[in-house]
Amino acid sequence: TQYRDKLQKFLLDKGVETLIHYPISPHQQKAYKELNIRELKIAEQLQNEVLSLPISSVLALEEMNIIVNTINGF
């Protein structure tokens, strides 16, 4: 979402932790600099919009519902 940072803060304030796994697109990282990739517009857009939600095989259905309802309340 274009409101990722606001959503992340909203969720954190409600007790739902999230992560931003790729704040810099892989093609823009030092390890790939030698490949000389100029731009990947969609990847660059997504680096500012993607938010990783809690996911685990041990999440109870009730916890999943809390996460979904909290997001829906945004």
C-alpha cells in the first residue's frame, strides 16, 4: 500500500508487529552493483509499499482474526 508506513505504525500501536524485509530493492544493493542494472520500476515501487505481516504455523485462528480485523480497521 502507498500508506505502508502509516499502516505499520497503526498495526504496531494495536500490538501487531510487522517487518519491511526489502527496504532497498535487491538490484539496488551493493552486492548487485557490478551487474549495472539501471532501474526496475516495479521493484522500486514495491520497496516502498510492501509490508510483511505476521505468519507462522503456530498462529492460532484467533490471532489470525485479530490481525485481519486490525488491518480492516485501518
